[in-house]
Amino acid sequence: MPVNSNKSKKTTEVKKSLLEVVKPVKTKPYNDIDLNNWKLYENIKTGTWWEFSSRDNTKGHSYDYHGNYIPQIATQLFTRYTKKDDIVLDLFFGSGTSGIEARNMERRCIGVELKQEMVDYVSSKFTPKELVVDVNIIQGDSASPETKEKVKSRLEIMGKKQAQFLVLHPPYDDIIKFSDKKEDLSNCATTEEFYELFKKVALNGYDLLEQNRFAALIIGDKYANSRYISLGFECQKRMEEVGFVTKAVIVKNITGNEKAKGKTANLWRYRALNGGFNIFEHEYIMIFQKTKLKSIKEKH
């Protein structure tokens, strides 16, 4: 056999071998993770215990507002449940963690914030172009029909009918007062009123979310009147009542990520020993999916 013929045969075999090794990208409709190379994503948490030693204060993030959630949560959630250019809807926008991380990860974001002064402050974290193209901030009450319509209008401007991911990080009832506004969930007269107002926000979020896409509820529990009150699981119940299906309940540590108990740790330890309770060291990240349509009658 001629030498050139052998060379040609070997080249063909090598090319065929390479084609067999290189597989096409395999992703889900809701993220950019290549499942053919799933072992490369070691940074993605798939368990139900998330521990972070400190808050990330890089790439525009800072702890400049009490009650904002840590950026690492946004990174994990957006990686698992969004694709590039998807729109994240955050109905308790606060100091803008969702918007900042969406920008960092080439996603887009619509944030709803009740306080106008916070809207003005958070807007300063983005360029005028980003506020038009990437991050839209709406001042309004997330439980109201009017705000829901405003979100719909912003979605239309951004080329979408609905959002692709929903973030809910409400006040933990009345633990921290965020404003003096009656629409503020932290100002509810009773915990039952808090649940009902949260349910209205959840319903708006459900209607504004694209079918088969995901939502995250970030929340903790509280003590009041010498008893433990499970805000997390009660809010989970309201999420399911409006139509969401629970996919996961993640427990995240808060030790080292909060300021309130830092200098008074011994006092809290004494109170725990004296009062028969345990000190909170965790909060929840609950994952939901909008898997089927429900009529308004069923939702209510």
C-alpha cells in the first residue's frame, strides 16, 4: 500500500475519533449548564445544606442595607435556573443584590421596591445605559394590581411577556422594620396578616413568571411571645396555594453573615439557656416551579 494512502487512512481515523469524543452541548431549557460536561461544575451546590464563611463584597456588591441576602445565593440560583439574557424578577428588590448579580452574569433584571429613596439609591449603582437595557427598577407595592401591570409593561419593553426566574426575599415578618408604610410586610399588625399579604405578592409573582420556570423564596423563622414561629414553612404553604410546586428546601447558615448578634453573642447564649430556646443559625432557600396553569378560582 502506498505511504500516502496509509497517511490518509490514519488522518481519517483521527478525525473520526475526535468527532466521537466531542459531543454536542446538552442543556436544559432553563439554564446554560452543559450536562455532557457536568463534572466540570464543581462550584454548583446540589445539596440541601449551603454554608458560606463570609459575604461576597466584590463586583459591585456591599453590605449597605440591613436584610439583603448574600450575593453567593444569587450566583448559585442564576446558574442553576437561568440562561444568558433571561429576566430575573425580584419583588423585594431592596439594595439590588439580584440586579447587580444579574448584570455580572449577563442576565437582566426587573426589581420592585416599595421605598422611593431606596429606588433612587440603588439606581446609582448602575449606569444610565444599564438602567435602560439590563436593570429596570420599579417603585411600587408588589402585592398590588397596579405594580403587576407596571412589571408587565417593563417586560414588554424588554422583549418578553413573562420573567424567567422569580426571587422573593420578604421581610421576616416584623423582626426588622423597613419603613413606616402600611403596605410594608414588616408593618403587618399580626403574623396572619403578614402571611396574607405575602400570598398576594406570591400570586403576582406566579402570574408574571413563565410556564415551567423556577422561583426562589429566601426566608427565616422567628421567635415571638416565647414560641417558635415557622415563617418559612407557612410561606411555603402560601406559595403552593397560589400554584407553585416545591422542588427543594435548602438550609443556609447565617453565622458570620449577620451583624445583629456579633457583639452580643454571650447575651443571646444566656437568653437561650434561660428561655429554653435555641439561637437561629440558619435560614431557608426554598425552590419552586410553575409547572401547570391554575384558574383564578383555584388559586384563591
